[in-house]
Amino acid sequence: MKILKDRCGYSMTFWAVFFGFIMIPIMALGIELGRYFYARAEIAKAADAAALAAAAEINQRIFEASGDLTPTSKTWANAQAFASINNNYLAQYGVNAVVTGINVDAGKHTVLVQVSANLDRLFPSVVPEVLVSENGIAEIRAFTR
């Protein structure tokens, strides 16, 4: 019972509560936010690679004939393959980057690729569904009319 009469008992209780209810949750939140932003950067990297791959698959014959920037039949497959290749870190946790859209802007000579991923596997089950979508842009410079 000496600990109740001593001031050390109060300070030990304060620090136990402080670490248990304040410091540990803040540290956990910091770790989870770091994981989220790193995963988001990985998806952005995959989107950039997919945009470059899609830009490489623009139909050159149609461009030379009419000036239109038209994707070929391989554009989606090539973009998805490069998004998957550049997603190694997340793939080891079962998170896959999926190409969800490809837009060609003939006026700016650019290709915009949207890549999405579901990050649920990276976080505890108490976190609601975490969907991340990033865009990659690549400029088409190789074609001249």
C-alpha cells in the first residue's frame, strides 16, 4: 500500500495511461499512414509505367494517314502488363494494380492511364475499404506527319 501514498504511484499511473491511450495509438496511426502513402506512390509508379506502355502502342499507320491517335488491340494488354511489372512491392501482399481507363488526347498528343488498387490487405480489418486510383500521363513524341 506504500505505492498509493507515494507520489511515484500517481506518476506511474499517469505515464501508463499516457502511453496506453495516447502514444501507442498515435504511433500506430503514423505507421499506417506511412504504409498508405507508400502504397499510393507504388500505384502512381505503376500508372506512369502503364501510360508509357500505352503510348508505345498507338497505331502509327492510322496516325500517318489521318493524324488520329488510335490505340491498337495491344494497348490495354501492354498497359496492364507494365502496371503489373511495376507493382512488385504491393503484389507480394496480394494487392494488384488494375488499369481502369485509357484516354488518348489527340490535341495534346498525350495518353492518360488510370490505375486502381484495393489496399484492404495492407490494413487491419477495422479499416473500411481502401481504394486508390492514380493517373499516369505519357506524351507521344515519336510520330510526325
